[in-house]
Amino acid sequence: MLPAAYANAPSSVSFKKLRKRLLRQTQEAIRRFGMDGPAADGGPQKWLICLSGGKDSYTLLAALMDLKWQGALKAELVACNLDQGQPGFPKHILPDYLKGLGVAHRIITEDTYSIVTDKLPENKTYCSLCSRLRRGILYRVAREESCDAIVLGHHRDDALETFMMNMFHGGRMAAMPPKLVNDEGDLFVLRPLILCAEDDIAKFAGAMKFPIIPCNLCGSQDGLQRQAMKEMLDEWERRRPGRREVMFRALQNVRLSHLADEKVWDFEGLTRKP
């Protein structure tokens, strides 16, 4: 019997293949990037699974519960949703959903909406400040729950969009790492879906009939830099199918000697054979 998250899942062959592919990629990311190692006391890690109510975080929770059910994941899971005080936010959806799954969870209410709208003018996008405030609260909750990591639903396409935003607007080459340690050094930040394509996640979420909660804080987000990067990648993918996968492979195949950053490659110290 499948985990409770699959109560509304279809029984079609195509869905089974999709589920298998997402699970394989998630398990591969966990293995390759050393996410599921032992905690400091030698026991299993404890992960705070961060749920926004969007397709990515629902898929993340379902995949991790699936791997736990199969005995392929050691970490203990605690789901967490942050109610940020947005007007009209449907407070009942995630608590009801998580109770139905029988998964350990916490619902946190913090009015970051008022802070963001007070600090920024209406013509500015709120994502950056909203994200920083949310991350700080999640770190606090992870410590309260004695967690080793917070776990996010970012996927392959998020990483590519971030890479392009950093390159075009930030003047640096950086994306989203699968695993990092926070600035304080006491928590991991993990992205188990980092090898998964957004299109697969969208199909999976639709088939699973997740109760999606849209983010209405920003209103229309068509003007955001990230949306522009997404549209550019979409156009490249239409013209040359498979372009996203090739680009993501490049993020895993870095040759520092062929770039131009003297801080990470000792050009001055290069020598020739006598």
C-alpha cells in the first residue's frame, strides 16, 4: 500500500513512470550530494521539510515520504508551513492536508507580509525580502525542533534561472547548490529535487491533485527577472529540445582553469616545463 500522499494518484502507466523517474532523481541527488548522512550523535538526521503550498514543496514531501516508505531514506521528517499573514491566505488547507497524511508537522504564523509591504514600495517586487524573512524564521523553527537541516523544493530549472540571473544581473557565476551550510554553521540547507525538471514536477502535482495555494503577495510576477530568465530558457528549449539538461550538466562539470577568477585558480603561479 502506497503512502497516504498517493490517495488521489492515478493508476496509469504514464503516472507510474513519472513517479519512478522523480523518485530515482531525488534518491540520486540525496546519494550524490551526501544529504542523508548520520547526525552528530550517530543517529538519523531530522529534516524540516518547508512547505509553501506550491507544486514543488508538495512534490518534495510526497517524494521523501515515498522514499521513507520504501526504506530508502533514513532521515526523520517534520513538515513545516509558514503562514506569513497574506490577506486571504487559506489557513486551513495545509493543516488539514498534513493531518490527513499523518506526518509530524508545525504551522507557524508570522506577519512578514506587513513588514515587506511596509519596507518596499508597491512598484518593487517583494520576493527577495520575503525570502530572507522566511528563511530566518525557518532556521529558528528547525533549531526548536532539533533538526539537522531545512529541506527546500527547488528543482533543476530554479537552479538554471538563478544561474542566469546571477550572470546577467549580478556579474557572478553562481546557482543553487544541492547542499550548503547556513552562515551560522549549525544547519544544512538541502535541495533533494535539484535533478528534477519543473515540467515533470508540474505534471506530477497535477496528477496528484495537490491543494495548491498560489502566492498572491506580489500580484502579477511577469516583470520579475526570474520570469524573464524562465521565458528565455523556454524559448531555447523550444528551439533546441534538451537544452536545459545540457546546461544543468554544465553546472556539474566546472573547469576552473578555463574561467578567469584568480581567487579560485592560481594563474600567476602557473609554470612551464623546463
